[in-house]
Amino acid sequence: MINKNFDTVRAFADAIPLEFGASREPDFAWRNRILQAQPQPRMLFLTRIAQWKYRARLPGFELPPPVHEALQEFDDELKKGLEL
């Protein structure tokens, strides 16, 4: 559902060039901000989903113990970075 919402926001941003009126220029400014900002949280979301599947050891997402431990260390470091 979250990924679908990213697509919906992108679709709304893509519709801005088709709109006319007094708010067109401010809408373009917002569109540019959205298009510049959206890829990073989307990539973070998709990466975290994949990592969660490995951490949860879902079927088809099993890792050897040393790799699983490295993933846990990565998660811990990422958490520290996001808490800044």
C-alpha cells in the first residue's frame, strides 16, 4: 500500500503540466520538490522491506548465519544514522 501511494503521488505530480490557472507556477514548484524528494524515501522503504524479509527469514529469504549477523549490524548502524 505504501508503494502504491508513492505511485499515486508521482501520478499527481505528472498531472501538473496539464493544469492551468493562477496556481500553476506554485504547483510546478511543489511538483519539482516532490520529484526531487520522493526517490530517497521510496528507495529506503523498498530496501527496508527486502531487509525485513531476510531478517524475518521468510521462505526464500534465508541467509547464512554470518551474513544474517552482518545484516543485523547494518540495521543497528542505520538506526543510529536515522536517529540524528
